[in-house]
Amino acid sequence: MKKIMALLMLAMIALMPSVCAQEIGDVNGDDSISIADVVYLFKHRDVGLDVGDLNCDNAVNVVDVVYLFKNYDTFRDPVVFSERFEMDPHWDEGYCYLVDSADNKFVLLKEGATDPQIEGATVLDVPLTNVGTVFYCPIISTADLLDNTDVYDSLKVIPTSYVKYSSELQTRYDAGLILNIGSSSTMNYDNVVATNPDIVFLADWEKHDAMEAQLTANNILSCRCFTYDEPTFMGRTEWAKFAAALWGDENSEIIEEYFQETWQKRNELLRTASTADDYPTVVSFSWSSSKDTACVYGAQHYYSRMVNEFGGEYVFNDIPGTSSNYPDKETFYERAQNADVCIMKVYTGDEVLTAEDLLAINPDFANFESFKNGRFYTSHRDYFIQEAIDPIGYMDDYARMINPELFSNGDSGLLHHTKIE
């Protein structure tokens, strides 16, 4: 089994280029990525792991040279991980071209720049100053990352359920500068029309199709961001690039640096995970009290893939896709009860911080091996916020929960999860 999982991990790594202090693949540090970097790496394999270990196997060797040769074109792309948006920045010419998850095209045009006249593209003057959104990620999350007054000022109509997570947003909402858009399920069209936003950001739900139709009827532009459909965590994280571009090139540069740091940390964690002696079985799920069973994601969902990437074996790897699934309780128990590690997402009700809290949700968890062995973990209620604004901490939690023995302080001090004891 270890050999199979090792091959699976290497295959995943091969699909995900890494980053270093320079730009991705810029091994010779000349601020460009080309065949010259391949030649340099071939001749100078004494560069550090953070620069030359492109496949994250804790060594710099000819395998990395071959990997770079095959992928240096990909390293040069402005979007590498994400599969749900396209981005082609030409900020030196005054614009950035974006394509959202529904193939809507946008040209973000700086003041005084010339429209490139891209067929079918809607032109938006940047930075945007009047924005609406129904989800936290990627618009509000990127605003929180940038922590910029002008960016916060542009958020005019958002779900007030997210206001409590940001003192900046709370202040603006209390002052009447932000209106409630409703929720991800129901839109307050009166407030949207009253703010007359430049654009409203929606996701992939069928209800959002109806929202888009209603917005169009009111001559309000919409954009579709299918962040939850990304098959990798880094792909979802990369949506911050999409959002930052809406506020201009300077904010784009800030987010690019943040993304590079996140990428570097992810590679460090992959290197650490590659040293594991064995791969524990892991179940990642949430519990539905109304259905009285678990919700598990398909093997291509970024939560599931994080388990496999960071040295675990997801017990539902045979379920395809990225969607949510509700197996009957017996089927779930058959696999989850003997799993080495359980990671439960908590998104409703109170925080689950103790064994008593957990067993109040489902007494049967007491029979799980992970519960008996102190390897049962629960997310904090705001995990959907934290995974967007602290992806480094979130990935670090996953790596520590799966293989605590690889870290000096084990699984103590988790940032966004609680170890049930």
C-alpha cells in the first residue's frame, strides 16, 4: 500500500509545479523562465532545495532537470493551478484580460490606457469602486488579504453574515456604507439595485443562474467564480489573483508575492510528507444531523487531494469527482470507523472542542479508532474563512494531523482545527 500511495503522491506532485525565492522555475535568478534555467540546473545541482527541488522529493537531481524541461512553459503561465479561470495580464500596456468560470470575458482597463478591443469582452475600469458578492471567496477574502482602505471601500453589497469576521467591514456596515445582499441562496435585489454595483460575483449554484438572469434584467453585470469546483487547494487559493486584478496592478503584485509564499510553504510540507514511513488512512467529512449521516467529498475535491498529498490515504478515493456525497451510515461507518485519522468539518451549530461536544453530535464516534487513539480532529466554525485567508496555516494543520510524528511539536498548536481529547 505504501508503494501505491507513494506513486499516487508523486503523480500529484508532477501536476503541481513548485515555487522558490525566485519566480517558479527561475533557477538562475534572472527574473525570467526559459531553457536557460534547465541548462543552469543541469550544471548547478548544488542549488538549495527551495530552488532546485521541483518535484519535492527532498533532493536536487537529474529528475528535477527533466521535470523543469517538461514544464518551464507552464511555469511561465500567470495561472498554473486553477482550472476554473483564465488570466492574461498586460499591465505594462494598461490592461489585464480575465475569463471567469462561465467563459465570460473581461478587460480590466487602467485609467488612460487603450482598450485592446478583445472580441466579446466587457471592459471594466480599474480599480473597481462598487462591487457586490454572494460568497466570501474570492472577493471578500482577497480584500481581507490586501487590507487596503480603497479595496474595502469598494465592497458595497455583501452578505452580512461575513461582516462579523472583519472589523473593517463591521465598521462600514454599521455606518451604512455596506448593504446586505442577502445570502448565497437568496438575493436582496432591492439592495443590489440601490447600490448599482459595477459587477456582482456569483458561484456555481443553480440558484445563482436565476440570480444572474435577474441581475441581467436589471442591467447589472455578473461574474461567475466556481472556486469550490477547483480540484486542488492551490487552485482555489490562486483565485486571489483573479480578485486582486479587479483592483489594479499594484494589488496584483501584492497577491502574487503572497501566492508565491504560500506555494513555497506547500512545497516544504510536501517534502516533509515524503519522508513518512507509512500512510495513515484518513476520512475527511462533515456530519449532517438532518440526514443522520456523513457528507464526504469525491476523490478529486481539494480536501480529499490534500489528504493524499500530505501523506495520507483518503478512504473514499473510489468516489469520483469533487461533489458532496451522502453515503448511508453503515457504509460510512464501515470505512471511517477503522480509519487512523478523522477530520470533521464543523460549519453549523457551536464549536466542537471536547469529546463531550463531539459525542453529543453522534455518540457512535466513541467507537471510532481515531477517537480512541486521539487522532480525531474538528475544524473551527470559521474554517471556510481561514482556508481562504490563511492557506499556509490551513495546509500546515492538515500535514500535522495526518503525520504528527514528522513535526517537532506534533499536532499541538493547530491553528484552525481542534484535537479531540
